[in-house]
Amino acid sequence: MPLPSPPNAADVRKVVEERLNALESMKGAQETVTVEWRGQAKYIPVISMPLDLLHYNPDTHRIRAQRSIDPAREQELETNPFGALAQSFLHQLLMGDPADPSKVDPSFVTLKDDLREHGQAEPGIITRSGVLINGNTRQAALKELGLKNIRVGVLPPDAGYDDLQSIELSLQLRRDHKREYSFVNFLLAIDERTVAGQLPADIQSDFRIKAGTYERSRWILAFIRDAIDRSRFDTSDGRKLSLRLIDFESHQGKLEELYRAFTALKAKSPDEAEKLREQRLLGIVLNKSKTDLRLIEPDFVDRYMKGAVDLKSPAPAEPVRIPGPTINVPGPGPDVQNLRQLTTEILRARAMAASQEPAEKIQEANALITKVDESVVRR
């Protein structure tokens, strides 16, 4: 995959080369920063660069999930990543709270205060064309402070896309790094490596996680994506809208507990495990607390909510065919189908309630959410 190249790349390369040459001509100790370079530590030179010449990295994993808050600007980020609109969007996301980018993240405020008081302690990392591979959030903070320059390490001229991915990850996982990936962005980073064909053992080594954590991360991301797919609905003007990855940022603890409970139960009773999965997803969509979700067992709806919500009887489940040999296994039972239907309706209602649909549709969606929520409260 080719490296991204901003429109001012030639000008930036010229400035970088001039400053690197000036650095080499100086006597005495020179500042360097260590990066992981193709399996070994490499010292790269540090120079000062004007903030206005550099660009935020449109592929940074730090804000991957948050991009979906504004589909129009996300599209701009895809088509013109180094344009003013896209870079302004990245600036906003880098300052924002991962769960609600419309608010400034307290950790960003802390970083900005630290830079104001103590200056820049660690350099960022740039490509020769001026794309920040590390230090995107620092650049945003320096800009907010009204400063003009940033210290950056300069990567070798032959740096490729895989090099940039590895460098970003290795720097992100250093213990002294000030701002970690958000929950969903960590899941996406693992998924990206998996889709690229990297072996699970190598991914686990790169991310410094155990096999169990890797499997849990894969399961949770698949669970989130399934919920998003089920929440999709057709708008009045013919578009398709759904919940977003960012809508699950604040549910890390709930999803990790669900994974543990689901996998433990699935070995004993697959249907009971699916019932638990659907009902706890319902609780998550209704924004119930982690403590409340622990009270939801496979028979929760049957015991406490029976008759509270009118649902059509599901059609008989189609047998599931196992790939390879001609073997059919029974599909999910009617209880699981009923629960799945209920949860899907609430997923779509939640997505519609957050949309720009006509007021009567939003009111109808909120009424359904309230009805189901109150039936849970009355348990």
C-alpha cells in the first residue's frame, strides 16, 4: 500500500532535508528518538518543524471509531485526507472524548496543561513528506496553545506502510505513552492485523496480549458489528442509518463480562448462551449499568418481562448447514428467535431515535424504548 502524500510533500521534504543537513554539520550531541524499525531498535534524528507544514495522519488508530460521528466529514476524510476540512475534522477528534467527541477529553486538557507548563518532553514522529505517525494529539495540543513548532523524529526515506503501522503500534504500547487507544480502536487495530493475514501468535506478541485476550477482542468486535448491522434501517429519504462503533465505547466492562459469561455457558447449553447474549445486549442498548447486567440471566425476560412487549411469533428457524459435508443442525429455538426479534427492534429504535428522521418517527422509536425499559425496571 503506498504511503499517503500531502499536496505540500515536496516543500516539506525540502525543509526536512535542509534541517537534517544542518543537524549533521553541528558538533556535539544531537537529539535522537528510538523507534522499532523492522525488528530492531533504530535511532532517528530529531528536528524542529513548523506545525503548519505537517499533517495529521488520516490512518491513525487513535480516532478510527470516532470518525463515524459525521458521515459527511468521514467521506471527506476518505476522498481528500489532507484537505483543510478533513484535517480540521481530525483535529476535533484528537481533542475529543472517545465516547463523545463533541466534548473535549479531560486527558487532552491534562496533556495541554503539561505542555504549557513543561514544554514538549517527547518528540513526535514524521515521514519525510510531513505526515505525523506519532504525536498527532501533541500537535493538536500545541496548536491549541498557539505555538508554532514541534520537535519530531524523521523516519528513513524508504519507510513503507507496514513500517508506519508497526511504529505507531510499538510507540502506542510503550508504558510511558500518555494516551492509550480507546476500547473500540484497540479492537479495530487487532482486527486490521488479522484481516491482513498476520498470524494470531504474532498479533498477540505485537500487542503484548495473551491468547485469551485476543479471542475475547475478536468476539467482542464481531458482537458489536452484528449489533450495528441489526440496527440498520431505511430513512425517509432512502439512506441507510445504524448505530455506530463509537456507541459502544463506554461499554467495555459490560462486553468483557458478557464474553466470559457467554463462553462459560455455551459449552453447557448453546441455546441458553444465546438467550443470555440477546438479553444482555438488550440491557446494553437500554444503557443499564454493569451491576444491572449481572442480574440478567437466560430466563430474565421470561420471568420478568413476559407480556410486557407484543411480538409476532417467529417463523420456524431454518436448519443451519455446516460447510463441507452435507450436515444440517437445528437452528435457534423459538425463545432465542423471540429475544433476537425484541433486541433487533430496540437496536433499530435506538438508531432511529438518534437520527434526523421526522419527529413522529423519533417519538415512536423513543416510545418503544421507554416501554421496554420500564418493563425491565418493573422486574
